[in-house]
Amino acid sequence: MNIKLSEKNQKIAASVTLAIDSKAKQMQAEGINVISFGVGEPDFNTPDHIKKAAIEAMDKGITRYTAASGLPKFREAICTKLKEDNGVEYTPDQIVVSNGAKQSLFNSLQAICNPGDEVIVPVPYWVSYVELVKMADAVPVFVESTEATEFKIRKEDLLAAITPKTKALLLNSPSNPTGSLYTREELEAIAEVAVEKNIIIIADEIYEKLAYDGAEHISIASLNEKIKDLTIIINGMSKAYAMTGWRIGYTASNSQIAKIMGNYQSHATSHPNTIAQYASIEALLGDQTPVEDMRQAFDERRKFMVERINSIDNISCITPKGAFYVMMNITQLMGKEIKGRKINGSMDFASLILEEGNVALVPGVAFGIEGFVRLSYANSIENIKEGLNRIEAIIKA
């Protein structure tokens, strides 16, 4: 085809995590016993009462279009959840329901960014943040963090990155890929800067229900009215309710931003899945016991994975406070040879472990950081044990 295609969109990179998950699933389909620590997806089934609500909606014939921004009843349920869980009040017109939190992020950046605007992205970052910023014709500005700060940026780091072009900060707590959770004091420092500099906070809170060791998730929008007006909360049903395939996410923001997002979405995707919205109402307002059961199971796996990794020579990790990920430090292996292959970076290590041990990891370079790989403990204890045993055997070789 001799037609010039979109130059901008040809530069968009594919999701590394989804690519690795796809390769692992292909190997499994070929009969290979692959243990995947790759994709960020709960290994639990959607709770029965949520599935039942979807079935009831279908049985009643409730399968038609909804408002572009979502069912009014669902947006009211989200307002109730935000008030009760997060201590922040919104009205239904300030809520926009989308086809997953990823579309909510996309809508948010499209609504606020103009060409050349800068969006601050803390490193390590979730793989899609950078591409989503570019898709909005904005420029990602990276702020580094380290293991010593639990992969959290500090006030001085944020201030140093701000320019006259700064439009927003992408803030993910609890974090993918690190599991880091910002404290109230840390959020207050960030909020102070945002208010002073008039910067929008895109607060990705999709992992809010998964916090451990007594740590508490705080929504930055709850700190005061000024920061609330500058905040776009991103959340959804995928992680807390094991509803990844249902594709329901949502935003809460000031009315001006919400209106732009609603209008944009009305042309892009019309509205989110009707049946999934009815299921999501039940998820938010119904029995929360399955959420706590899943959190406790993740906590058990987290503790085992951290202890086991730190028992293996030449690798280590810090203890994450949220989500279901561990960032494994492999810097001591950099430059060494394992099974005749030199480890020059995290991609080399991840490829070695997949090809020699049939274990899928995500290289740190996908998140903007070298010397680390990400492991998800959204897997059974048995698989976690076997996967780490295989990793240890290869490292010892």
C-alpha cells in the first residue's frame, strides 16, 4: 500500500506487559508449563453476586444504549463510594464512566492537554502512561525515584521538574509497577506544590483496595478543596473486584473537565458496556467480603514472595505496601554471564528466565528503569514457589 500513514501513531509502542503475557500464553498453548509473573490481572473469578447482577440485567432486556458518561444510577453509586471510602464528595455530573481505567486516563489527558504541554511522569511508571501522554500531543517529563525512597518522588524532585509548560502530574498510588503507597504527609507536600503552581493531578487509584501492613490509601483529592478542584481521580472495577474483562473505569473531576471528557467519549466509544455497568453497581454497593478475602490472599503471597526473593543470592527486593507487584533488584547480576548469556540489562534477564526457566517476568526497562524486573503475585502460592525455585536454579547456574 503506497499511502502515507499517521506519523504520530506509528511511533506509539506496543504494551510490553501485554506482549510478554501473549508470548507466555502462546508457549502454554504449545504445551509448555509456563509460570507467568507478567500481566497485572487478579487470578480470582468475579464474585458471584456481581455476575448475578449482570445476568439479571440481561434477563430483563436491559441491553440498550446508556448516557455517554454512564448510567445515572451507576454514577450515583460511584459518588456514594467516593464519599464513604475516600472522604471526598462529587455529584453525578462530575463522574465519567469509561471502558476501563485505561480509557479514563486517555480521556483525561485528551481533555486537559494542548500540543507541547508537559506531563510529569514519576519513574518507574506504568507502561501505558508515556504513550498516553504522547497520544495527547503532550511531552512526558520524567522524575526519577529510587529504591531508597521506596520508588516515591519527593517534593524537591517535583519542584525541579516543573516548567512554564507543566500541565499535570501522573500520580499512581498504590503503584504499578512498584507497589509503593504514598503517605498522607507525602501527598500533602505534593498537593502544596500542585496548588501553588496550578498543576493538575491525575490520581490513578485503581489499586486502592490493595494495601497492606496497616498502610492506608489516601485520595489526594480528599486533602482540601483546592487540590480537589485540580485532581482527576482515576479508578475502576478491574483490580479490586476481579473484573478486568468487564472493562469499566471511571473518573471524578471538576465539572468543566468532566464535560469535555463526556463529549469526547460520546464520539469515541459512545458509552461503556451497559451490562457491565449494572454489574458494577452491585460491586460497589453490594457485599464487600470477597474484596477483603482477595486482599488477604494477596497479602499472604506478597509476604512469601518478598521473603523468598531475599533468600536468593544476588537478587533482592523491598517490601511493597500495596497493589500486587514486587520490583526485584538484579543489579548484582548485571554484566555477569548466566548459562553462557551475558546479562547487560533487564530485558536480557527476562528473556533468559522465560527461555531457560519458562517463567515470564517484565523487564524494568518497560517501566523506565534498569536493574529491576517486575513480578506479579496475582498467582497461586504453588506457582509462586515453583516460579521462584526455577529463577533461583538459573541464577545459581
